[in-house]
Amino acid sequence: MPSESDKWGWEHVSVFGGFERGSGTKRWKCNHCNLRYNGSYSRVRAHLLGFSGVGVKSCPAIDRSMRETFQILEEERIARKKKRTSGIAKHGKRIRACQSSIVSKAISKEDVDEMVARFFYAAGLNVNVVNSPYFLEMVRSIAAFGHGYDLPSLENLSDSFLSKEKGKIEKFIASVRESWPHTGCTILCVSSLDGRLGCFPTGIFVSSPRGLVFLKALDLDDTDEAENLFITVLSDAILEVGPKNVLQIISHLGHACKSYESLVLSKFPHIFLSPCTLQSIHMFMEEIASLEWIKSTVLCAKRIEQHIMYYQHAYPCLFPHNLKESSDQVSTKIAPSYCFVQRIIELKQVLQEAVVSEEFKQWKLSMPGDHGIVESAILGDDFWGKAHLFLQLCEPFVRLLATFDIDKSVMGAVYDWRFQALEAVRMKGIDATALNQLEVLTENRWDALFSPLHAAGYILNPRYFGRGQNKDKTVMRGWKATLERYESDSATRRILREQLSSYWRLEGSLGEEDAVDFRDKMEPVAWWENFGFEISHLQTLAIKVLSQVSSVAMCQEIWQDNDFPCREAANRSGVERPEDLIFVRNNLRLHNQRNVNLSSPSSQRNMYFGYPSGVKTWDNMHLDQTMEIVNIHDKL
């Protein structure tokens, strides 16, 4: 029988004596509220814990925080009692203790909610924790276990459990790895955008149709040593994945490692260094905005914005409109100049009314500078005419971006986007000179901005069969570049060219009714697996090309917080191998991302440029990296 010293409640009452020797019934007074009762320890406990129905009142002087402390003491007492009475349980056996009526009444749903809220407040109301499915899974598991669960020690979390979780992830990656020889894969390298003290945490991922996995991480800076380190780590990653399995590398490394590409190509000449399609589209749209007559129009729009914002600051009630407002955040990121001019045009009437108002005239007198240029632009026709023409050139490109999911799109889809947009522009019947400038820009810059694998994908995707690819110079240049990098043996390249002709001529199984009928009804890779067996060399190439992603957007969200807090936590908790914690964390987040993508409509998954509030975006920092790749393509 437990001793009286094990009953924590006696420390909170003053005992005056007992009724019968050894009976446990005593006279006592609560040290908190001074109420007096007769009874055993069960009444003391009920009074302090707030139970009812045992002849005592709940102590009115005890607040919720103190009652929660008493509840913990009571649970610990019960646990010690059970341990004494039940002996040592068999190791590893799950014991689900039935909660006593006392314990179940000790805490309400509201009490639990308040303790959960307190935890989140103490943790800074971390949104990632609140929304994490692993947090919900943990809470439900603890609730299912029942009373008496003890959390694992920090030592076990940092050692045995971490090793166990890593083993599970490695087993999953092994199953993914089995598909790489068949489909090929893409290595994605991405750096954080806010390097701490000049350090850029960099993650290396591997993408294939069976899933995106995190491979490893390293820290980079602007030194030559960091570039050598990156080349070494990337080379090791390629060897780990298997050089024959890697079709391309897509990287966004900010200001770190600006010239690693040529060294990687010297080691692995068959691997493509592809610009990120997302950034290439962004650069293409901004190059349209850089055409001489369009550039002057955009600059004029920016002068109008600056001028009106000064006026708005002086008279906010007279001009309440937001010049930077846009309902389409995706288009704003991809084609910022287009969206900016579009917003100015939307406010044309409001702007014209503003500059002829008496308030504007009074404001001009108090403001230095030449206001005539801005007024003339707003009230005249020249600026608005050029602005409308600029929108006519770009609108089909921006509108058609919504028709395909860039970070999920099949190689070659960007060519279909280009051809549809150009045809839509031609149908508008716009100025011939402007149209010619757009076509020349597209022809001259396309090869530098986009990977040749897109041309191969456009040729090999059965959904685009018969689009006249063999007559398009840009497409055929990309196909030639693809063959020359993919296959070093000229005899094998000849076979690939001959088999492409067989594909175009619908020879053998390629011309069967099902093969023709299912071109746009089956996934491209599945189509080639079913109907390309008679031209095996081209079948292998088609499956690999059409299995690749073309953007780093799919792993950007995972790497956006750059794992700096994770590293700090690993160091504080004594994790011997911090890289294991980073490996586990990122792959668990990727697993959750896969589940979200499977349950979300494709239209919602297409928000590749829509980030949570406060998250930095690629924009200018990574444009430099894309230009480095563009320059290398120009030299090759």
C-alpha cells in the first residue's frame, strides 16, 4: 500500500487529527481557501482537483494553471502506483491503461484546447507546425494510446528514432531508384535566397515520374573553394544516381557557383544543363517588353505611376486606387511589365479625370519638376495606343500560360504554348512591323532561353504529331542539339534519325488503329511503352525525354526556409549527424507535398509562382544564373 508521503495533496492542507487510528480519515483545512472538511485523502484530492460528488467543494482559490500542475502530480502518482502493483511489463508491449473516472473528469475539452494553444503561442504560432499533417497524426496517435504515454527522450529522438525514420525513407527511395534506368531522371539544384552571412544553403533533389526525392545539402558562398565544393558534391550526386540515369540538371544557385556548368559538362558530356522553364518564360516575356518602342512605353507607364503616387500621397481620399494591384499573381510574376501596363490601362479614365481636377492643378504648383510630359501622356493618344499594342502582343502568351502546369508539364509543352500564342497574335491583325519584331525576337532568342530537350519533346509527344515539326527551323535545331549531346556514337544517331522517320511515316505498329486513336488519349510515356517497341532506340529516348520536369518550382517551397533552423536544432540537441535530420525532414515534407498534390485539383497546383505571404521569390537573383546557362548554350 502506498505511503502517505506519496500523496502530494497532504502538502496543501493542514491536518488537525484523525478519527480512528490508521483509518486515514482526518480533520483538515485547505491552505489555499481555508475551508475545513473531514475525510480521507480522496476528499483532499477532489477538493484540489475540482472534482464533484464526493462531499467537498472545488477550491475557489486555485487558478487553472495551478490545477493543471496538480493534475500532472496526480497522473504521476497514479503511474507510480500502477508500476508498483503491476510489476515490470514485458519490454515493447503496448499497455493501454483504462482511465479512471477521476482522471477523465480532471480535465475538460476547453482545458486541453487552452494547453494546445499555449504550446503554439510559446512556439511563436508556427504556421508550418499548425498545418503539418504529422502534428495531427502525432496528436491522434497519443490520444489513441490513452493515459500514461511518455514522450521519447531527446537522446532517442536524436539517435535511434532518427536512424529508424531515415531507414524507412531510404527504403522508399530505393523503390523510386528502380525506375531511373527506364525513365531517366533530372537533378534539381536550388539555393536559398537569403544567404546568412554570405552562405547559401543548397539542396540537391532528384525528380522522376515516380517521385521527387531529396538527396543532400551543402553550404555555398562566393569563393572559388565553394565552387569546387559544389562541383565535387554534384559529381558525387550524379555518380550516386548513376550517370546513365541522369538526363539533365536544372539549377538555380543565386550568386553562388556561377561558372560550374562547363566543368560539369567536361566530366559528364551527355548530360543536359537546362535552364528552368519558369525563369525562361519570365525572361522571354521581359525581352518582349525590352523591344525599343515597348520599352519606352513601359518607362512612360512607370513615370505615370510615380507621378500619381506622389499626388496620391497628398490627396489619398481623392485617388484611392492602388496602381500596383493585380488579381492575377501568377501573371504578375511571370510577365510583370505586361501586368503593370495592363493596370495603368484599367485606370485610364480615372487617371485622366485626376490630372484635370482642380486639386491636381493646385498640387502641381507646390511640387517641383516637369509635369507636362506625364500629363501629355495621360491626356494624349500616343501612349495609350502603344500600350494597347503591347498588350495585344503579350496577351495570348499570358492567357495560354494557364493551359498547362509548368512544374508538371511534359517536355515540349512550351513549344505548343509558343506556337498557339504566335498564331493568336497573328489572328488579331495587329501592326505588321510589331508582329515581325515579335517573330524575329522569338526566332533569335528561343534556342538560348530554352533547353533543346523541349524541341525533342515537341517532336516525340504523340499529342503533337503532325504539327509540321520537320519544317520548323527552331524545332529541328533543338532536335539536332539533343541527338548530339544524348548520343556520342554517330551510327546510333543515324538509327535514331531513321526511326524518327519511321515514326512520322506511321510504319508498322505506329500506324495501327489503336496507336493513332490513342495519341491524345494516353499519357505520352504510356503511349510509347505500348506502341514504340519496333523502334526501340527512339522509344528509349522518347520515354526519357517525356518523363522529365522542366522547372525547379516543384522543390522551391520545400527549400524556401533553407534548413537553417533545422541545422541549429540539430546542433543544440546533440544530433551526431545533422545531415540525417535534414535528409529526413526534407523527404518527409516532399511526401506530404505529394499527398497534397494528389488531392488537389490541377488548377490549384498550377500556382507555381503563388507563394505564402512573406516568402521570398526567385526573380532577379536567379535571372543571373539563368543567363549564365544561356551564355553557355550560345557558346556550344
